[in-house]
Amino acid sequence: MDLSIIILSFNTKGITDECLKRLQSSVISCQTKLKNNIEVIVVDNASEDGSWEMIESKHSWVKLIKSKINTGFSKGNNIAIKQSNNPFVLFLNSDCFVEDDTLFKAISYFKNHPDCSVLGVKLVYENNKFQPSAGFLPNPFNIIPWIFGIANSFHPVNKVFFEKDKQVGWVTGAFLMIKKDIFASVGGFDENIFMYMDEVDLCKRVNRAGFKVCFTPSIQVTHLQKASQESPEKVFTLELKGIKYYFQKYFPNYYPAVKIFLILGLILRIIVFALLGKTKRARSYLEGLSVI
């Protein structure tokens, strides 16, 4: 049950430092209990805030890969996994803080559930409030109520959904543990996706290959969320771009119809938020029209 942990770092010096401090405690705890090998690989995506210098000076126990460019989530993780030597891989955001028993519990979950190929866990914000972290795979039918704001049909936000262990369509890439051979067999992350929807795309291929994606609330991790992003508006635009690519890849014949509903939904959002005086949100939806 040896494990490689992969973290991407991009201009989150202080947060990455805290992430690695907590991770080291969890690594030591897990290795003490299980006597397994755990390696940590960090890819610094051309940070300009002294992140890689901090990692070299304070966390020499990790394997550091310094990229000269910002490779994005998919390519950065694919680069790192080539340096991995273990059968299990945990993709962990630099803004995720694990507990001392997190790694032990995660590895134990795979021991107790050998049919699980991908594992996601319960996430909470820094104030301990619940954070949605899994859901159903998007399709031409459940994307429509989402864009119109009727229901979070592929991205559940109801706490009840996350109260029990279950098989799901996808889990967030903030904490995604996977069997390395499964990751390789489905082709890894799609490097056409720079960021956002990458984990959904990966889980889509895992499901399609007949493997199980699992969620458990028995493991809890703190996720600051989007620490590297400038604004929620920019995030939404990137998510829309990812959704467009996902539908063109898996539902090409349906995308023209889906696009119409996306446009109508965005127009409705623009009108509603403009009337509410929330001009920044309205502008983000207007920008969204340009990417779909």
C-alpha cells in the first residue's frame, strides 16, 4: 500500500508551507502505523512569490520539480506522476490541510474496499463549514437545470448527499486518491484541460472503463478552495470552458442543443444579477457567453 502524494504549487507560498507541515505529520503517522513507503512530489508551476525557494529550504524531504512555465493542473500532475514509484497516488491541492490520521484512513479505506479505484473525501472550509466535493457525471439532461439555477443536478450541495459512503460519478481534484495502474489505463489527465473539469473528465473515463469512484465522509480534510485564483468570476469562466470541452468530447452530437440552453441560461443570469445590482457577477456571465 505504498503511496505517492502529488501537489501542484502556484504562488501560494504561505499556504503551501502550511500544507506541507501538516502533510509531513500525517506521513510520519501513517508510516509508523503501516510501515509503508510514502513519497511527496511537488511541482512548482513557475511561482513568482518564492514558493520553490521556500520548499527547498524548509521542506527538503519532498521531491521538488521546478517548472519554467505554468503547466496547469492536468499537465503538471501528469509530469509528476512519471516520477512516482508507488501503486497508489494522491493528488492533493496545495490549499488542502490534512489531519494526522488522514493518510492512514485513506489507505485503510482502499484495504477495506478493494473494488474502489478512486477515492474522494469530505471537505470543509477553514471555518469548518461543509464543502461539496463529489457528484454525478454531467450529461445533456442534468446540465440544463444547473445552468438555469433550478437545481445543482450534477454538483450536489445538499449535506444529506454527503452523509454516507457511496459510489459517485466524480470527486474533486483537491483530494483525489487513485490506483496508479487505473490512472495509466485510462490515459491520465487530459492535457487539453488547463484547469477545472479535469477531475470530472478523468472520473468519466474511470467510470466508462468499469471502475468505481467512491466517496467517504469518514475522512475529513480542510480545503481553503481556489487560493491561487484571482476571482470567482475568472473561475466560473474556466469552468464553463471545461464544460464546453467535456460535452464536445463525450456528447458531440448533443452539444449544439446544449449550447443553446447554456446561452439562454447565461442570458437569464445576466439579467437577474444586473437587476439585483450585482454587476460583477453579471459581467462574469457575460464573459461566459464568449467561451461557450
